[in-house]
Amino acid sequence: MHIDNLGIEALRTSEGLNLCQRKYTLEILKEYGFLDAKPVHTPFNTGQRLSSLEGELLDKPETFRRLVGRLLYLTNTRPDISFVVQQLSQHVDKPRNTHMMAAHRVLRYLKGSPGKGLFYPSNCHAKLQGFSDSDWASCIETRKSITGYCVYLGQSLISWKTKKQTTVSRSSLEAEYRALASTTCEVQWLLFLLADLQVTFDSPIALFCDNRSAVAIGENHVFHERCRSLLMQSNAVHSLQPADEQSVVAVSTLNNKKKFTNNGGKNVPKCTYCDKLGHTAEKYYRKHGYPPGWIPGYKSKDKTTPYD
């Protein structure tokens, strides 16, 4: 195991490479007194909306700002908290006690699985695919939507993002369309990057979206006259190959039985997104034994994690 100067722990085995920030997570829990807190299964309450007007202003707002800053860095290996951290980041100017309570719930969620991270298998098939989603009009003050996406290379998660959209969408279709456009731009950039690394793909890149109308507009060029925002993104992707060849990106919907849900774009009851991350260092060490002195002075009372 190797720990770099940034606090990211790398464990390489014959199965692949595992990245996590367990030590950094435990330092956060210890600093805020949550080492013995009761774990929860979700980082955010279902249906909760944070407001800049509800609650009382904090006497020491710098405490909240420091916590959000540390959680932002933790999203480097914990995409499952990206949505809630994005929500908390909107209120660092004038934080209130309701915002601090939401941040404390994130700490209780991290207490349940401090060693969860990213796993990159060694025998992975080079197949690029993206998942796009949005939360329509989720901001109760501006009514702007949230864009969330993640991109996989085989079974390895290589890119993810959660961000508030810059304009107000008048329908859920428009919000999903903007999220799909952002995902398309990210996939295009990754294609250029992988091409520099001599990695090419014979088949079109699969983009998955749970909105059938957005997929229909993305596939049918006749509809693009009314949706020019995605038209520019789509043309940029299709211009990577000549017109007489197959398209680079293929947009499709998700099967309801195999629906991919995550905390990138929405607040969901159970984060099945974490199950997609693969093995964790915690699971590996429970099976093969903990190395001596890996976590000095800490013994977790909870021997299991919610998703193991």
C-alpha cells in the first residue's frame, strides 16, 4: 500500500488498483467528533432541499466552510457524496444550522464506510460508456436544475460531475437534454485524451439517459431545430468521423430493470451507485488481514459496511 502526499491511499494487487482516502476520512471524523457516531445508509435525507433562508446563522461560519472544503477534496475518491457536497457548497457564504446538520449527516454516512473508494480492475475490457441524469428545478430559490453524469472505461469509473445548470429549464426534457449535452462534451474530451494514448474504439460510445424524449431528440436530427443547444454538442461529436462512417456516440435509454441510479444528479433513497465502484480497501483487508499500523489507534465498532 502506498499513501501519497495528497492523502490518497493506493493498493495494488493482482486483481487491480484500489484508491481510497480512509486515513483522510478518519481524520475528518476525529476532528468533528464523529468516530463513535451511529452510521446512516444515505448521505442526504430523501427529498430534502437546502435553503439560504431557513434556520439560524452559525456563530462560527468558518467551521462549516472548512468542513465543506475537506469534503470537496474527499470527492476525489468518493463520487457517492458528490451531490450532497455540491448542495452544501451553495451555502458557504452564509451557512445556517440546517446546513451544518446536513453536513453532519454526511459524516455519519462516511462513518459507515470510511474505506470505500475506487477500484480499477487489471483485466478490464476497454469499453467507454456514459450515464447522464438531471434533477429538474431542484433549487428552491432559483429553480435551476442539477446536472449529473459519470463515465466508465470498462468497469472503471474515470469521470464524474455534479453541477447546477446555468439557466432555468422550462421542462424536465430540457433539463435532461442539457445534462446529456454536458455528458457528450465530456465523452468527446475523453476520446481525444484516449486517442493521444493510442486507445481507439471500433463501436460507438454508449450514452445512457432515463428520459425517452431527450434520447429521441438526440437520435433524430429533425428535432434539432428546436433544440440547438444539444445540436452543437452532437455535431461536435459526430464531426470526429466522416459522414459516411458510423457515428461516434449512440444514445439510448436504460432498462427499467437495470436502471442505473446514483447520487450524482439526484437525491435517492439508497445509493446503488456505490455498488458500481467495485471492491473497497476495507473489504479486501477483512478478507486478507489488516497490515500492522495501517490505522494507528482506531478500531471501528461497526464491523460491516452498508454496501459490502
